[in-house]
Amino acid sequence: MGSLHKVGYTRRVFTVRAAQRNGMLWANHAIEMAYYTKDQLIFLDESAVDERSAHRKFGCAPAGNRAIEDRTLTHSKRWSALPALTPTGLRALWFFQGSFNADRFVEFIKEELLPIIGPYPGPNSIVVLDNCRSRHDPGVAELLVERAGCQIHFLPPYSPDLNPIELCFSMMKSWMKKNNEHEFAKSQPEDFIRRALDYINSQSDKLLNMFTNCG
């Protein structure tokens, strides 16, 4: 390691990147995104949350001793959050117990997303999606393109790092870990998760940086 340090290399934690990612598709994505303005873009994705999302991985203990935390081991309820992210924050949030499927995704677009999007090239007119199968349901294009006049931009496969909403979810779960000792964290899990999402919306500077860092 000493010889590497001499030539400018330092020890770093690996940033994991899917080996299946197609470099050409990634480059094409970067070129296309360069033509858009931030206010045109609106990103969608969902995240699963349960009680374990608020568990801390680290704690303090005297030197030579383990950090131990007593937990009641149960099968906690699983919640799904599907927000839309714009440079001004998370909007059009859908939140419920269970998992998303194509029907629920189309229903979210119809009930929550259509009121806040507009025809291209106006604000919130380019909806950016991952390549999950539910995103290719015919009802998605029918609502976004034919009814709302938007454009759909699909991210390259295996490229969650290109979606700034993933950074929001990371921030959300970090907030939950820091605040998991509050009584409402266990007694009111839905409200607890909503507070975590509200925290994200209070970080306006970080939201803009997320858009920039994700290309």
C-alpha cells in the first residue's frame, strides 16, 4: 500500500456498480439528459420500508467491548413509498402497506401524478423511470404521453445511481436510524416514515445537488 500511496492512490470503500451495465446506453443517457433542464425532469421510483430500516448498525461501547442493543425480533409490517421527485422536493407521494405492481403504479399516475405534470417542453414534462416491468405497462404511456403530453425517459438497465430519488431514499433511512428511539417510531410507523420524507423536503440545497450529481 505504501508504494501505491506514493503515486497518489489512497484506500477507498468500493462503489459497487453492476457488471451488466451497458456503457453505450449509459453514454446515450448522459447525452440526452444534457438537452433537458432540471425543472423539466420528474423522477419516479418506490422504496420498501419496515422496522428494520430504522435499526442502527453502529453503537458506542468501552474499548474492547461489543456494542449491544436489545431488540424484539418480530416480522415487521412492510410499507411501500412511491414519490415523485422534482428539484423542489418529493411530491405526489403514495404510501401503503404491501408492494407495488403494474396496476398500482398506473393508479398512482392517474390519481397523483397527472395533476402535477404538464405537456413537453414545460416544467415536470419529462418523466424519468427505471426499467422495471411495471413501467412498461401500456397504461403508463397512455396516461403520460397520450393524455398528459409528457415524454418518458427510461434509465439504462442496472443504473440506480442515475436516479437522484435513490439518494433521497438513502437520506430517508438515515434519518429513521437517527430517530428510531422516539416513541412514535414504533407506535406510529406510517407517521414516522412520513416525517422522514418531510425531512428530505426541508433540505432544498441537498435536493439540487442530487440532481447535479446524478447527471
